Amino acid sequence: MNDLKLSISEMKRKNKETGQSWFDKGAINFFGTRIEAPPNAKNIFITSEWSNFNNETRKYTLRWFDTSTSEVVTLGNFQQYHYLSDAKRARKEMVIRDSITKDSMPA
């Protein structure tokens, strides 16, 4: 489990150092990914991506940076949330329950 809070810059560096490409500019641009909420104490952050590549509607995804592997893990489903407020609520509930695993899914 994560025991060190990281910034997005630190996550990018660690991810790249381990040969992973989650934060690569090409991938970020392809999906239109934006970091919508910075990492919390458990290294969960929220992204948004274009829905159906129509460049009109964005949906939100919870992401967890696993410090043991430097991997960015999707918590729940990709683009699970239609509203940023719902993603923030789910992240808060997950932290309260302290239930972060690679298979995490808010109730």
C-alpha cells in the first residue's frame, strides 16, 4: 500500500524511470486526458477524458499511483463518472473506508 504522498510531477518521473508511459505526451493527447484533481494522501487522483472522442463531453476516472510499481491503476471503470463531483465523492468514500486495491470499486 502507498505510504508516501507524491505530486503529479513525482509520479510522472517515477513512471518514466520504470519504463512506463502512462504520462507520455502522446498518450495524454490521444485520450485528451486532463488531471482534474491532484493526488490526495493515498495517491488517488482524478482524470477526465473525451467521451467517444467527440471533444464535447468529458467523463471522469479515479486513478491510483502504486508507489511499489510506479504504475497508474484505474480504480473502478474507465470514465465511470459523468460528473467531477461524483468522482470526488467516490474518492473520499474510498479513503474513508481505506479500501484501495487494484480491484477497488466504491459501493
